[in-house]
Amino acid sequence: MALSRQEKRARNRNLLIIGGVIVVFLVMQSKSLLQALIAPPPPGYAKAAPPGQFTQLDFDVVQEGQWTYGTKPKVPKEVAALQGKPVVVRGFQLPLHNALKGSQFFIAEEPRGCYYCNPPGVAEVIMVNVAGDKQLAPEDWQVNVYGTFHIATGAPSDTVLYWIDDAQVVVAF
């Protein structure tokens, strides 16, 4: 069945409106992303990765670790091999001591709401100690954390299963 001239005009008008809305949306998103890319990083955050070789640390492997306070942890061989080595991990920040700014935070694979109500497992987060005790305000964007990776030994002083020292944090886009 052929469309009438009026129906064709209505269809074309609707297609133009929908196309226009899509173009406006894409331009707004591109502008937002472009502004984020050219804007200076938030205070305390690095603009780019530090020099050197960093091994990618994947949460899929890290999360296989098991640990109970006061015992020797069980971690995959790939993770154990990274003890004391430079790593990079990508994830979302969870405030540790202060929700506004801090030199320590947890990094997790996924963003979380209140982690007091829905606490992550011991192997689902990595504590991050920022280099130079810089105070960072948590970002909603994913971040890349570069630093030296450590694993609990089972000593009474251990408070977390994994942590990264001397971390430099880059907001990831």
C-alpha cells in the first residue's frame, strides 16, 4: 500500500526530528567528553601514566584470592608473582577514611553505593596509598592506579589483602 503525500511528509518530518535529537545528543556528549579530555586533571591526580613498565592487574584474577585476618592468604600464582612489582589497575574509587578527600582509598572493579550496607569481599577491593600523601577528592569516573603492589603475609599488622603503595592516580576516560 502506497503512502499518501501527506503521510510521506509526516514520516519525513518525524525522521528529521528524531535525527536532530540524535545529533544534538551526540554533539553534547562529544563536547562533554572533549572538555573532560582537555581540562586539567582534578587536584592531586596525574595527567598521564607515569614512566615505566606496569603490569595490568585484572580484578577477575585478584578476586580469586582468599584471606582471613591473621592467616596466610591464598592467592592465584599470577597475583603472587606481582608482589612488590609495578602494576596498573583500573576501577572506581571508594573513600576509606574521609568521603571528601584522602590519601588512601579502596579501588573496586565496579562503582558501589554505600559499602557499609553492601560491603565488598576482602578480595574485591585493593587499598591505595597515594604517593606523597596527596589528598584526592574521589572521582565518579574510572581511574587508573599506578604503583607498587603488595599482598598480605598473614602478619598481625595486615589490615587488607591487597594494597598499592606510592600510587599515582589518573582519571580514565
